[in-house]
Amino acid sequence: MELDERKVRILKAVIQNYLETGEPVGSRTISKYTDLKLSSATIRNEMADLEELGYIVQPHTSAGRIPTDKGYRLYVDDMMRQKETELQDREQHVTDREKQVESMQEILSKKVDRVEELLQNVAKVLAKDTNYATMISAPQVKGNKLKLVQLSQLEQNEILAVIVMEGNLIRNKVITVSKELSKEDILKLKASLRQSDA
């Protein structure tokens, strides 16, 4: 069953709220998201459907819901699709200034694996286009306290680590491991992370 737009938006709200707080998320919390404009009852029904489909789970009977690996996977895939759409939209805005922008496109179209490289490329583009000195700085991560680490298995030898730091700075990292991991291995890793947090 494919998720409709409303279910996707509720799932995203659950994940974002869980990443910010580290606490299970209830329908009342989600109803406070003004852009959703849905009643708690409607959200409860949608969350029950999402739970039945395996995107969220209720850790205790009286608690709210938390995302599952399947929920995180959909969330990450959706983020990647949005990034691709943004890049395609940017490419469509190239007009008469094609010659001027040609060198800028070359810089931006280079594949980058690190945020630092991307920021350097953006600085070069801005400097070239404006003829001004340009400086871009990334958020400071050094010395930040770790709030939450969530692990999800993507493939048998790939783990997605969602890291939330103080100030709600979120980093996603795909980690490739040398041996194939079972669901039991992932559960043990999650348990040891919870113990080190305590």
C-alpha cells in the first residue's frame, strides 16, 4: 500500500519530533504542527495505519510512537528525492547568462562526498559570479554534546546512523561495515549505544 501525502507528512512530523526530543511522539504533539491542520483523532487514525504498515511502532501501551527502520528509510529516500528535485529546478533556471554561468555549473556539477567540499565549491561560485571575496562557514560541531544516535539497517553491510547533537544539529551518515549484520547485531549495537548514553 502506497502512502498518501497526509500519511507521509504525519510520518515526517513523527520522525522530526522524535529526532529533536528523543521521546516517543503522540498524536497531540503532532496536532500542534500548524501546517498539518488536522485533529488529534484524525492523526491517531493515521498513526494507527502507519503502525500497521510498519513505519512507526509503539514502545509501550501508554507511550507515543517512534519510527522504525522502514520509516527512516522512507524519510531518507524522500529527502534524497527532494534534493534531486531542487537540483533539477535550479538547472531549469539557466537563461541568457549561459556563458557566464557555464563555469559555475562545472563547479556545482562536480560530485562531492563531504559538506566541506560542497561549501568550498559554493564559495567559488559566489565569488566568480559577484566578483567579491566570499567566505562560507559550516556549523561548529566540535565540543557539541551528543543527544541521540539512531541506527537503521539499509543493506546487510550498510547502516544509516542518524546523529542528533545539542542545538538539534542533525547529521546522517551511511556506514559500510566489513561483515554482514543481522537484525540481532543491530539490536545489540542499539542496546550498547543506549547503555553508553545512560
